[in-house]
Amino acid sequence: MSKPPTIIFALESSCDDTSAALVADGLEVLSNVVAGQDCLHGRFSGVVPELASRAHIEAIGPVIAEALAGGGVGQDRIAAVAVTCRPGLIGSLLVGLMAAKTLAYVWGKPLIGVNHVHAHAYSPSLGGEPIGYPVVALVASGGHAALYHCQSPTEVTALGQTIDDAPGEAFDKVANILHLGYPGGPAVERMAREGTAGAVPLPVTLLKDGSLDFSFSGLKTAVLYHVNGVPGARLSPDAAGRKGPGYGKGAENLTRQELADIAASFQAVVAEILAVKCRRAVEYSGARSIVLGGGVARNSVVRARVEEMANRLGCPLRMPAMAYCTDNAAMIAGLAYHQYLAGDLADLDLEASPTIRV
Ligand code: KG4
Ligand code: ZN
């Protein structure tokens, strides 16, 4: 008789998605319920922390109930309760953490605290075969840009991170500059389909030779100056002496084609930066496989450019299914399964931390 699967119940509430999931043996997603808050934050063009934590409080009960009902397994079959404990918005994290502690206590199950960004690096496994380690993992999301060398799901060494904005944040801010709506990533991608990449010259910021860190704020500012003009010199050309189409006009005065060309050019530069950093990390670490995760991994141009780079390097590439790119509790349950096997359990003193370290 085969061994019954180890089922983990997980909660995720680190930013603006309330999610609960049941995952068997770290791979098979039995249920994954996500309640987003885009309508709430859209008019502010970004996540408002206080609104986010209040919305988590309202959503967490129904989301838990739906995930438990949808998974088709009773509480007796659940091995442990996992929860994102870092990094994230502290008020948001605390809602999931308190709910998870309560369930672990009432059900008498072990509690597991999971690093959200490491879980993004694990997400390509969900619904598929286990990842073949070691790998270089690139996480590109709304709050993070991180490169890791992973020896296993739980042995993760940081190679690089963003020194300013995250790539998803840059997508959201560029969408705001172009008046395309929120969340910005999908809006920029849609608009970019009508444009030509490279039509607007933008800086490909790679930092110093061999650096595995990221910087996206210069790129975002270049788009801002291209659209709205350089402050104090609204009508003057840019640093390279160019007066590109729409230079300094403001988004409301740009044609649809001009907006599309900016979106396509910006998106191509983000994809290029991510692909080059993957190549550098492979060369640096010696790992011969790549995994990509995070909300920006939903972007078709990013996926294609990183895939092209991986093929050129002869490295297999794993990317998450679309549903597991953006924040979800299935990836938390998936990684928690490996922590469970490794005996990495928490107790009811588990704390939330807004930072990636701790
Ligand atoms: O992973 P995620 O849900 O949250 C964080 O952990 O931060 O990522 C959300 C980010 C947002 O910034 C959103 O604009 C971006 O992922 N995103 C995209 C796309 N879909 C979502 N960025 C580019 N293209 C997309 N299609
Ligand atoms: Zn995330």
C-alpha cells in the first residue's frame, strides 16, 4: 500500500492578496483560493498598507473556509499549518500569522513559518515534476528582485537583490506615468503589444561588471522624463540631445502609438536586464538550471527573453504556471512541505518580519 500524501495547509497575506491552499507532497495543489484587492488600491495606483490589512481581516475567514472545502480533505489529514512570516507589509503579515497560529493551536498541528520570496523560487514545482537542484532562481515581483543559488528548496543562498525598485513596482509606476491603470504589469503588457520595442531609447542598467544586483529606478525615471519632460527643463532635449516623440508632452497628449512604443521599449529593457542577470548568476554559481518566479514572470516578453537566454546557455528553465506567478498560498504550502521534512517547525512564538533577512 502506498504511503498517504503529506498535506500542508498554508496561508499567505504578505501584501494585497489573501490566500489559502492545500498542497499534497509539495507538488499537487488540492485547492488554492486567492482574494485580491486590486479594486481597493487601484485609485491610489499602489497598495495602501492600512487598507490592505483591514481587507485581509475581512477576507481571511471566507478564504480559509473555501480552501478547506475545495481541497476535499478533512482536518485530520492535514500534517501542518504553514504561513508566510516574512518579508511583507507588517500589518498584512500579522493577519495571516494570527490566523495560522489559531488553526495550528486549535487543530493541534505543527506551525511552519515560510519566507515568501523563497516560496516564489519554489513555485515552478507546483502541479509538475520536482525541480532538479541545484538551480539559479530569479524572483521578479512587485516587491522583490532576487537572485538565489538554491541547493534544494530550503538551502537558499542570496546572490543579488534590487538596490532600489522591484521590477513589478517599475511596471506599476510606468503604468501610472502612462495612465494605463492598476495593476500596471498586465496593463503595460497589453499596451506594449501594439508598440515597437526599442522605438524609445531607454537605459539598460546592469550596474558594475558582474554585479548580480538590480536597479530599476533609473529606467522608471527615464520613462518619466521622456513622458513629462525633465523637471525645470520641460522643453529641453534629454541628456543625449534627443527630442523623442512626445518628449515632455505628458501622457494625456501622447498618441496611442507613442504610448505603445514607450510600453514596449520599457518592457523589453526589463526583460533584457532580467535575462542578463540570469546569465551572470549561472556563470557565477556554476548551477546549470534556472527557475523564474514572481508576478513579473507572467509577462510573455520576460518569459520569452529569459527562455532564449536559458536556451543559449544550454540550461533547462522552469517557470510557474500563470496562477502561481503572483502571490498565492500554494507556493507557501509547497515550500513548507520541504521544511516539514527537514524538521524546520516553528512554535506559537513565531514572529512576522517586514524584511527579507532574519
Ligand atoms: O508576486 P506578486 O503577486 O507580488 C509580490 O510578491 O510583490 O507580484 C505582483 C507584481 C505587480 O507589480 C504586477 O504589476 C506584476 O507583478 N505583474 C506583471 C504582470 N502581471 C503581474 N508585470 C509584468 N507583466 C505582467 N503580465
Ligand atoms: Zn510575491
